[in-house]
Amino acid sequence: MRLRHIRGAEQAIATSPYVIQQPQEYRGRFAQLFGNRNPLRIEVGMGKGRFIMELAARNPQVNYIGIERYSSVLLRALQKREELALPNIYFLCEDARLLAEIFAPGEVDRIYLNFSDPWPKDRHAKRRLTSPDFMRLYDQILKPDGTVEFKTDNQDLFAYSLESIPEAGWRVDAFTRDLHCSPMAEGNVMTEYEMRFSAAGNPICKLVASR
């Protein structure tokens, strides 16, 4: 799907107090940015930000960073953020492949992946956010007991993830192919896509992985 570019999105992001402009400068010291040593959790590919902003509102004792590479999408999140008082969340406009350059080893305690691009063609498999390459990248920034939580409505991507994650040396601690009818639904926060797909009757898949 081709994203419609919004004129002025880059400028709005570059001047927003909610976007970390030079994240590499905070590598290993994001606690200073937040002014506390609360746990740090990130969402890779946050879209319009409904999920992570709801988490931040529910959990003021946790720090959050939402990462979205597309400026026009991130702009929508910023517009929502301006209406909320959430001191425990910031955003990044960065590519996920740069995570190890942004976060120090063990700096993150949880990573959320929600409704990521399935990249259905085999030749694009390395671009999938649950590919072994990306799982090795997460291994570099997560605490030893850190976890990755992944949700999708794409059954093929989920089946791939159940194989690729152990291939990277991780274990799948829990999973379901129908989240909303599962005990794993307790405390679930829905994304924009999740609301849309669920309303259409599509079952939502979820897994939790650790090392």
C-alpha cells in the first residue's frame, strides 16, 4: 500500500518536543531523558500510536518510546500526543535496522511488534520484523530477561514467526491464534489495525518470546 505523503510532516517532526531528534546521543542514558530509571519499553512500527500511548497512560511507572519510520504516519501520532499529558513517552522517526545504534545493550526491557508489514515474497523475508536477523538485533538491546511481544492478523506471517524466532535462538513462551478468545487477552491494548481487523471477524494472533 502506497502511503500518502503529508506536506510539512518532516518539519513538524523536526520541531516537535515529543520526538527525539538525535537519539544516538542518548544511547545508554535514556534514563536521563525521562528523568528516572523506570523500565524502558519500545514499539517498533507504532503506526498512529494508539497502542503505545494507551500503554503510557495506563502505566505511568514505565517509560515508552514509539518508533515509526514514515513521517506522514508519525505526524498523526504527534497530533494525538498534543492532546494528552503523558510525560513517559517519546517518539523516534527511525529505521528499525538502527536499533543497536540507538539503544545500548540491555537498555530495553520489552519490545512490541504490532501488525508489522508481512513482506509476503520469499526474497523479502529478511525485512520481516520477526526474521532471525531482526531477532538477533533485538538480542543486542534487550535485558537478559527482556521479551518481545508480537501481534498480527496475518496467518502466514505468524506461522513464519513461530519457526523463525526459535531459529534465531529464542524460545516462544506463549502463543495463540485467536487472542480475543484466549487467556492472553487479559490486559490487551488494541491497535488501530487490531480494532479494524477484529471488527471484520479476523482472528488476531499473538506470541511472547524470550531468550
